[in-house]
Amino acid sequence: MKKNGENFAKRLIFIPIFIFILLTVWFLFLKLKHFDPDSSGSQIWSATYQIIAWFGALYGLYFARLWGGWKSLVGRANLAFAIGLLAQSFGQSVFSYFFYKGIEVPYPSLADVGFFGSIPFYIYGIILLAKVSGAHVSFKLLFNKIKAFLIPAGILALYYFMFLKDYQFDWSNPLIIFLDFGYPFGQAIYISLAIVAYFLSRNFLGGLMKKPIIYFIFALFVQYMADYIFLYQSSRGTYSGGLEIDYLYMVAYFLMALSLVKLGSVFYKIKNS
């Protein structure tokens, strides 16, 4: 009976996996048939794949309750990631509405409230995971302090020299400047924090937090890549829904859902140990 909860968490993984496979087959069908990205079939697919984000959010809310909700660090981390996924779904829904109405999607738009709004929640969630994983203990070591500085500094420097070095500032619309810098820098921060949390906590609690954090690293990195490509295409007027960029977002939501299930399984492992 001890393993029932852990087995339940493992079985939960098959729901997003099944949905992911179905949506992937649907996506490949649309691509092989050379459907126009603005066609109704493509737009229905673009509006549907966010269902994985909803499942991820439900997992986050469910496991947050098991961990003690707002009263515990892991409970708050689950809530933060769940709210972040719900914010992403809000942005996707606004985007789908624009396409349904045949309106050219502006940048920035109401969708950015959701897309950008997920960033602080993801950052907060990773910080909480780092704390509960013992990163605050490992951080006392000098070598770990160096890693904690070099990793985010390296990511931010790389992004600046590759994409923002020759940025043209248009102060007539400061919100665009804020988002152009806020998206990549905010995401670089949460990716950096996730990597740092992994290095500082991989041996804590017998390494139980290692797998969930690895999943979160991959999920956040794919989210980062999807947002960067989207911003690049939007700034040049080449974005259209239903293309590979949307598939990247679906992969990010899928990985985040798996991350939350993995984090939930840690609860049962600790409880049964």
C-alpha cells in the first residue's frame, strides 16, 4: 500500500503523454498536407494544444495541496508553476481569439499579460525549489558561489551579444522596449536559477530533487526558445499561427506538466521512506 501514491503519480504522466502524442499526430497531418497556417484546421490546432498547460496547472494545484499548500515551500512552488501555466493559457487564448476574428495580432497585446506574467511566477517557483532542495546550504561554499554567479552572467552576456547588441531603441513605445528586454532577461534569470539549483542541490535529500529540477530546466529552456523565436518573428512581421513555433510551446507545456508530476512523486517517496 505504501507505493500506491507513488504509482498514482507515475500513472498521471500517461495523460499528458497521450494528449501530446495525439496533438503531435494532428500537427504532422497538417504539415504533411501543407495546410495554410491561417486555415481553420491549423487555427483549431493552435487553440487546442494549450490543454496540456491546463493539465499541468491541475497537477500543480493538486500536488500543492498534498505538500501543504501555501504553508510549505514546495506547495508554494507547485502553485507558482501552476499559475504560470494558467497565465500562458490565457495568452494563448487571447491569441486564438485574435486569429478567430481575423485580426492581425499586435505586439504588445493583451496576450502579453499572460505570456510575460508567467515569468515572475516561474522565477518564484524555481527560487522556492532551490530553497527546499538545500541550495541555501550548499551556497555557503565558495565554489558554489562562483557557479551561482557565472552561470546567469554567462547566459545574459551571450544573449546580449547575440541579439541585443545592435538593438534600435524606439522610445515612442517604451512598452515594446520593456518587453523586448524583459522577456529574454526574465527567462534567462529563471533558466540560470534552475541550473544553479541543480548544481547546488543535486546531492540533497539523497538526490530526490535532482530529476524534477532537470525536467524543469528542460521545460524552461524550451519555453525560452519558443518565446525568443516568437518575438523574433513578431518583430519582423513573419509570425503565423499553427507553425513549428506553436509546437515548441506545446513541448514546453508538456515538459512542465511532467516536471510537476515528477515533483509530486517526490512527496510520496519522502512519505514512504
